[in-house]
Amino acid sequence: MVMATTASTTAVTSLASVTLEVADLEAARRFYSAFGVDTYVNLRASEAHSTGFRGFTLALTVSRPASVDGFFGAAVDAGATVLKPAAKSLWGYSGVVQAPDGTIWKIATSEKKDTGPDTREIDEVVLLIGVEAVKATKQFYVGRGLTVAKSFGGKYAEFAAGQACPVKLALYKRRALAKDLGVPVDGTGSHRIVLGGTADAFTDLDGFAWEAAA
């Protein structure tokens, strides 16, 4: 998971797609449709070995606590496991669930007080990948053509969204990400996620696989 490989020097200019690899394709389709996020991810059947923390989360940002509760409840009703109940924090209001396929989702708002009912609207989806060295991985992606939108030293980096994909890519320290999600940091095997870009296939410094988006 630590060696970067490339099949081409063609630059990736943005994230074009996010594909989750799942053991039960039909069950995953039903879950993500009920959860309300099926337009943000692609699904692919896979039996790749994976244990523990897969090193990433998909984070939904919504406008108010009622919408956090709405998506959180929909996920749980569809079969998700609660990792962190929705609650107020220093940064707002959020909760964390794990889909039946193993993917971890965080649902959050910066608002602590409800200003209206659940809108079931998503403001932003961010794919946060946990990395060993944020600065090194940031430079790796900059070298492949991605544009940095936000950067906080060696703690966090976010890349500008492309036109083809509604999901933003961001980097966070793996240990800090696991702590935020409420899971042990250890994990082995496949990440069970594939990122699509405009280049040929390659693997980044932390073992996350990219492929040419269809």
C-alpha cells in the first residue's frame, strides 16, 4: 500500500468518479438508493480481501441538524451500523455510520441549532483519504495535475472539484481520520475503492488505486 506506480505520465486534472467495490452488488444498490447518495458513487462487485479500517471516508455536508438526522436515519433504516451517534460537537453537528458493504460515511453540518426541517439536500460530498504524510501525498497529486483548493500544513489538503464528478478529494492523516470516525486505525488488504481520473491507471503513495474514467 505504500509504493506509487504509474502506467502513464498523462496528468490527472481532477477526480472524475468514485467507485466502491462491494461483495453484494444488488444489496449495495438498494442501500445507497435508500440512503439517498446513489448519484455520487458507482458500484462494482468485488471479493477483494479487506479487514479493519479501509483508510477513507465519504463525508456529506448538509445545511442543518435536521438534515443530518434525516440522512443518518435513512442509512440506519437501510441497514447501516452506527459508529458515532449524531451529536453536537465543537465544529457543529454530525454522526458516523458504516454501510453494510463496509464503507464509512460521515454526515455533518457546521450549524448546531436547527433553522428548519430536513431538506434531504446535500451541499457537498468529500472523499477523505487517510494518508501517512499529507505534504508528500499532496505534492504527488499536484504533480499529476490536481489543483489544491485548501491546505493546512501537514494536517489537511483539499483539491478543487472537477466538472465531471460531484465529489471532492481531500487528504487527512490516517490516524487522525480513524480517530475522528471512531474506529481503530489498523487495516489490511484492499481499500475497496477506485478513483477515476483522466489518466491511465496508477496507484498513489498510500495504495489508493486510480483508473481512467469511462
